[in-house]
Amino acid sequence: MSRGKVRHMFPGGNTIKGFFSYYDYVLPQEDAKRIFILKGGPGVGKSTFMRKIGEGMCEHGFDTEYMHCSSDPDSLDGVVFPQKSIAMIDGTAPHVVDPKNPGAIDEIINLGLFWREEGISANRDQILRINAQITNSFGRAYRYIQAAYSIFSDNQAIYEQAMDHGKANPVIAEVVESIFEGIGVSEVEGKQRHLFASAITPKGLVNYLPSLITTEDVIAVVGNPGTGTEKLLERIRQAAVERGIHTESYYCALNPYKLEHLVISELNCAVTTTNSVHTVERKPSRTINLNQYLDEAVLEYNREEISFNLKEHEKLLQKAVESIGRAKRLHDDLESYYIPNMKFNEVEKIQQDILNKLLQ
């Protein structure tokens, strides 16, 4: 039996809006047969629970989507089995997920039932102190991210001023037409899924593009902020929706409303933004370079500001990464109060029971 295909992504991210969640799109209720929501404190084994079930399903030939945690990319916040229409999600803070259709779709698995409460309550003061420090660290990280984006936005304004959008419009129209050639408008809108391909993590900016951009046709869009790369992707997505075609949208790690990558599996096509931060590893079918429509005179006039903004943006982003890293170390300390008080043999029994149930 061949293994199932594996994809990696982030359902949430550390952004200019604080922690931003696209968890409702991990597996929408209307598409799901079952969503397991894991509850329990740090260190109770939620990530390991999901990873082992994911590995078991993959070994039996089922495609598996691993939803990584932006605060620790080595940890999982969810796992999805598309062929089964089943998902398993960490439902604890900061991405609190509660049942929307209990019993019909959603089922809670409370791993907190398998801890020794007396051992945890004995460390009450330390747990409260560390949780407060974690909150402070994330608050500081988000302020750094907001400051970094503010400086980033100044460069975006400069490039916007230098951009000739009129010259770019015919190119954009040609790309849209070539993707959907011969496909008419549908009476039923295409479904949309929204997630992150990258995230700001304790390890810096981490992305999983290689596992997501796997289509035969790959269109790379090159363009500095302000050149309209997201507008091109939005045009393509809207055209797909109008034609009843399903899309997967992946957003900027900084700005969760800025579209950066679009996968249209039905057409075996992906459109990906390429820049100094993220680039697709494989050779694209074609490249659209929006930078060619920039006025070099405007850029030259603002060269000093552009250079300054880039350096300060990187410094502030690094400070944000350091703060998230501090929160990660504090979270590890917090787990040390839970792990010794967990009955992991009981957790493993539940895990095996669920895996057997999924394989039936």
C-alpha cells in the first residue's frame, strides 16, 4: 500500500492583528463528517496525539494535512484527512474552538481527564506567573510586528507611487483569460478555503510552499509591495469563484488579509508571489514581473528611504521573533508542570481507539 500524500500549512499566525485564526477553514462544518476537538492544558500530548494518528492514516494510504502551530512550528494545531472529511483540531487558547454541531459533527476529546490534578494544583502560583509572562511576551511581539509593518507600508507607498498600473492591467487580463479559457460563468459560486503557507515563528519566518505548490502549471508573480501582486491574485480568485471553481488562498504572514498564493487544484494551476522572503523551489511555467512597470526615477529619488525602511523592518521583525521565542521557552517551562502528572498510557489507548475507528 502506498503512503498518502502529505501537505503542511498554518491555520493561524502571529500578525499585525495579533494572533489571527483561519481555523474555520481547516475543515468547514458543511464539508465535515467528523471534527474532533482536543482539550487539555499544555504538555498533555495534544500535538503528539494528532501526529501519531496522522502518521497512522498516512501509512494506510490516506492523504494528510498537517496544520502547524505558528508559535512552535514543530508542534501541531490540527490534522485533516480530506478523503475521510475528518479533522482533528487543538481547541485550546489562543485558538479556542468549541463545538458548533455537537454530536452531529463535533466531538470533544478532553485529555485533561488523564492528569493528576493534585500534582498540577500544587504548582498553581508558578503556572499563573508563567501564563502572565507568556501573555506579555506575545503582546510585545505583536507590537513589534505592527511597528515592522508600519515601516514596510512606507516602502509599499513608495512603490505604489512609482507603479504604472495602467500598463500592468492588460497583462493581468491576459493571465486571467489564459487560466480560464473556455470556462463559462457558473450559477453556483466556487468554494474558498483560507489559510497561511508561512508564519512568523520562534524560528523566524517559516513557510511550507514546497508541499502546497505542486500543480503542473505554476505562475510566479514577481513584484515589490505596492506593485499590485495581491490584486492580480484577487482577480484570478474572483474569476474562479464566478466559474464555480474551488480555490485555496494563502495569506501574508504579516498581513492576514493580503493574498500571496492561490492554488486551483481543479485546473492543476497555482499562482504564487515570489520575492526575497519566499520563492517557489520548482521552475515556474511562466513568470509575471510587475516590477518592470516601476518608474526608476521615483525609486532613485526614494532610494535612501527604501534602504532605511528595509533595515529597520528586519530589525523589528527580528525583535518580534525573539519575543515569540521567549514565549515558546516559557511555554516549555509551563509544560514541565503538566507532563509529570499525565497518565500518557491512558492517552495512548484513546489515540489507538480513534485511529482504529478512522481506519474502519
